[in-house]
Amino acid sequence: MVTQVTPPTLDHASPPPRPASAPTEGVRARVRVRAYGDPGAAAEIAARLTARQAAGLDPLPSEPAALAPELLRARRREIRALPEDTRRLLLLAAADQYPVPTRAFLRAVAAADLDARPLEAAETAGLACAGPDGVTFRDPWVRVAAYETATSADRRDAHRLLARVLHGRAEAPYRAWHRGAGALGPSGRLAGELASAAAHARVAGVPALARALTERAAALAPDPAVRTRLLARAAADAWEAGDGDHARLLATRTDADALTGVLALRTGNAGEAFDAVLAGVARRSGTEEGAGDEADGGTFRHTPPSRRTPTSRHASPSRHASTTTPNPTDTPHLLARATEAAIYTGDLRRCREALALTRRAGIDPPGVLAGLAAAVDGRYGDARDLLEAAAGRCGPGGDPTLLVHAGIAALMLGDHTRAATATLRAAESARARGAAGTVVQAREFRAYADFWTGRPRAAEAATLEALREAYTTGQDNAACHLQAALAMFAALTGDADLCRERAAAAREHALAHGLGLPAALAQWALAVLDLGGGRFDAAAARLRALAGFGPGHGHRAIRHLATPAYVEAAVRTGDTRVARAAHADYDRWARAVRSADDLALSARCRALLTPGAEAVDHYRTALDLHAAGTRDFERARTELLFGSALRRLRHRTEARDRLHSALEAFTSFGSPDHAGLARAELRALGAPAAPLRASTGPETSLTAQQLLVARMAAEGATNREIATRLALSPRTIDHHLRGVFNRLGIRSRIELVRILAEGPQD
């Protein structure tokens, strides 16, 4: 007797334990995705989460029956009330759409000479309607119910019929899917056909399809070892497609250290991720060819891709995959992930371990690995050359991971223009390949290039969009990093409450997951907020503490980037001993990389540390260097500090000009705190301060998040509805609305509707 291969189901006789606390923002976003946007389904799913699932520690279920059984039970009752012929047509339509859309329903109906008139009963019941492109279900849950209500035999028949009408190379992956879904039991031949089709789907940039095909291949594979390898590859595909929860569920059914490490890097403890990735690399470093097949999840173990024999008339699995769609778990990419883990933890010394492994494996160090290792060793000249080589690999259409590393290298070199280009191209390349996870990572590092451009509101809006992507794709560590970046944008725009809220959220997650990079970035953002508010003692204390934090709590690179802020705060508080040592190292790096912006900031630090009139020439040098750079915000701060120094030296005319220039820049940037410092200096000079540009328009008065919330509120959405749509808490929405009312000088939603309707005022 042959048994059908079906995915495991969960027993819902007793409900799971309820969460001890409300789901995190990321979990709420993913619940909404799992619910297909249905509020009732989302409420049921949220109510059934365990405490660990609500906290994001365990992945959410993937099977609809495990997510919202009550809702699905109700939909099944509606389907069962229909005539049998109607149910059979709905099953065929559902099999054509769920879980792999194949667009073959109408051809299948014609091929089997089926009567489509019974669909009228579904239309009468309000469950589905027929159209020129096939059947449209009332909602996705009706579609799921139409499929799952049918018997196993009927489902197999539906898939076989759909497979018969799919022809040609373009439809080969979909034909393979239906052939696999219609199988009675294990079949090595069908597993090979599905694996081959999955490889083509990867080349085409459709990792979601590749995941479905590979997972089905694993279910049909007779060999347990092959099954495990296929599951590992399916997990990698799920991750690339942005389904982090399903990737984690699949990974639990494998023994792949490297895969576990890659997933932990974006959702778990970064230090443990580094250990797991390096352990996986070490296991395969002596058998790279076999390891590559294991990562590929193929059935053709120890056979190089160029010599594989196809198992069906579809071509060999991914003849072009090594150049078109890099395997996220091959050795070079795993070493790139180990480098990223070292970056995220802040333990950059561990780059030496990864570098030693590259030598044992006989491969070139990927991305920024070699440059980071040289910088950690103090070999700044070597580091510059190695990072230049990495940053130079930023051509369009390249490997998204290496493009992200090119962006990181450019950031380290102080070349923010090239960093912005590389990260933008990384995101574009990742989108073209369907790699949602890498899109988010590219946007994480893009934020650094946007901090000092003088366009904080536009950059904040882009970062908010990236934050939502991070949450929906299950990348909680990326979301933490983006929260810290948003804290910096809030500091630059003077939104103290939002800055502290974002920084606190980032640090809470970062410290629990060993993420030194976002923890340090959040601390730096709070120091920038203090500097803008004239709280120099507080800023100095925060930055001194940052210097003492080790891996998992602080970060050497952030400490380096924050040196100009620390020197300013230290000089303002009269404690310059440590600041001089910090500046000496900063200057050495700036001279090594020859970045105009970094050299300008070093000259500014030297001016601050030089007493009296001798500082003037250093300020002039700094401004000359700023003219060749791109960090307009820092240029304005240099003018502010120079103007203040000139005022104290009684050079009134030039002081007034410098301070007015700084005031105008900060006003145009939307940075009221820094503009306030310039105005205070002008008042101390006895000169009239230019008024802030009148701008009652919400587009210029509000942050990107505030403007989004304001527009939803003006459309009539309640705080709770806005919170649900943005995956935020109602308390956060209330805070944003209070900020909107304060900035616009209004007291009611009626006034808000009027102001938004009027648009910007001249």
C-alpha cells in the first residue's frame, strides 16, 4: 500500500498557551501578513501565540490550520454547503492559486471539458466569482478552505489535471510543482525534477517558488540525507524570499550549523551566529565541492554542476547559479556572513578568525573581511587599499551581498557618495533576485550615508519603510539597527521624545541579542541629541561610556565615527585629555583614507583643541575641506563652532556671517535644536538673529512618521487602527499625534484635517 506524502499537521484539540505579554512590533507585522490582512484572522492568530512566539523567540506557524483554526473552520462550513460540482471547480481554482500560482485554471477546465456553470452557486453564496482570468475568491481564507476541504485523492487529481495543461520551458517549474503535488508517495525521480525546477526558479529570481519546489522535493526524496539537504536549501530560499518564520521552521528539521548561523544573524544572538557560521565553514572547508552540493540541496552529491546530468527534460539545476544567483550558504558567502556577525556584535577582532579560515579553505577573503582585519590590527595603509578594492566592486547588477560589503567599505573610507550608490545598487540587485532579506540589509547601511547629508526627513522616511520591511520579513536584528538609525534622525530633527523612544527600543533588543552596532549607534544618537540641546556634560558622559563598552554593548567603528562629537563635548566641559588621544587616532585614519569629510572633521577637532587665535586657521582648513565633501550637516556645525570661536575673539563681522550661514543651513535641514544654538550665539554677539523660515505646512514641520500618522488620522482612522496598519503600539501613535498637534499649533483633529487640506503655506 502506497501512502501519500503530506506535510505534518498540528493537533488543535486544546488551545496553545496564551502569550504572557503583547506581541512585539515585528511579530504584529508578521501576524498581519500571515492573516492576509484580515483583522479577524490577525486577532485569532495573536490570541493563539505562545509567550515565546509573541516575543519573537520562536517562529510563527506556517500552516493555515495552525494559525486561525476557528476562522478556517467557519470558511470550511461555507464551502461544504455548496454543491459537489461547485466544490470541485473551486478546488481546481484553489490548486491553481495556492500555494503556488500557476494560471492554468481555464485551460484545465477546457481540457477536461468541465461545465463552469456550477460556479454560479459560489457567486450566489458570496464566496467566489468567475471572470475572464479565472476564479476570484472572496478572501484568501476561502481559497485555503476550498483546497483543504477536499479529499487527498481529489486534490491529487486536480494537480494532475493542471500539470497536463502546462507546457513549454517557461511553465516547466509550475508543471513540476503540480506533478509533485499529485504524487502518491516518495519518488527520487520527481524529487530530482522538482530540485531542477527550483534551480531554474532561483536563476529567474523567484525564491518563493524555489522554496515551494524544494520543500516538496524534500517531502518526496526517499533518501533521508538528501531530504535534509533539500530542507536546508528550502530554508535558505524561504529566507531569501522574506519568509523568516518559515525559514526558521524548516531549519529546525536540518542539522546545518551554517544555516542556523545565517538565520541567527538576523533574528538571534549575533555572537552565537558567528560561532555557528564559522563552525559550518570549518566542517566543509576541506570538502568544498561536496559542501557546495549540500548547500544547494541537490540530489547529485559530489558531482560538479557543469557535469550534472538532468533528471528530466528541464535543464541541469542552475547552470548559471554560481554567477547569477549566488548560494547564500556557500563558503564565500558564509564567510561574508561571519564578517557581518563580527560587525554587528562589535567584536571586530574575530575577523581574524574568519580570515584564517579563508586561508585554510584556499579562497579569497570576501567583501570587507580583509580590510576590517587590517584596520583592527592598526595597519591603516593596508586597510585602505583592501577597502578600496572592496568598495570598487559596486557596479550595477552584481552580487547583492558583495554590493552591501562595497557600501560598508565605502562608509569606512568616508566616501558617503559611493556608499549610497553601492547600497542602492545592492537593494536593486536584491529585488531583481527576489532576495527581500538582502534588500533590508542594504537599506540598513544606506542610513549611515544619509545621516549628515542635510536631508534628514527624506532619509527618515526611507528608513521607516525599511523598518516595516524588516519587521514583515522577520529580521528583528535589522529592525533594531534601523530603530537606532531612526533615533539618530530624530536627534538631528530635534524630536527628543521620539529619539529617546527609538534609542531605548534599539538598546533593549540590542543588549539582549549581543548587537553592539545598534546599541552603540543608539547611544551616539542620544549624545547628538544632547549636543543639539546644549547639554554638553550629558553628551560627554554618554560618549565616554561608549568608549568603555565592549562587544555586544559598544562598537569600535561607532566610537571612531563619534570622535568629533566627543571632542566637542569634551572641550565644552573642559576635559580634553582623553579627547586628544581619541583625535590622534581619528586623524591617523583620516590621513590614511584621505577622505575630505574626515579630514575636515579632524581639522575641526584640532581647532577645538587649540586655544585662542591659533584655532582660526584650523577652522578655515576644515571649511576648505568641507567644500570638497558631501556632509552638509557637519559643515554647518563647523560654521557654528567657528562662528562661536570668532565671537569670543571679537571678530564680530565674520562671526555674524558664519553664524547666519549655520542658522540658515540648520533651518533648511529641519534641525531646530542646532538652529537654536546658532541663534543663541547671534544673541550673545548682539546681532539680530534671522527668523526661522515661516513654514506652517505639515510637509516641512513634521517628521516622516508624524506626517504619515497625521494623514491617517485626518482620513478618520482611530489610534488603534493606525497602530495596526503601521505595526506600532497605540501608545506610540498617541505620542506621535501629540507631537503633530504641538508642532502645528493645533488642538483637534478637525484642525488637522483643515491644515492637511490646505497644503503648504507660503
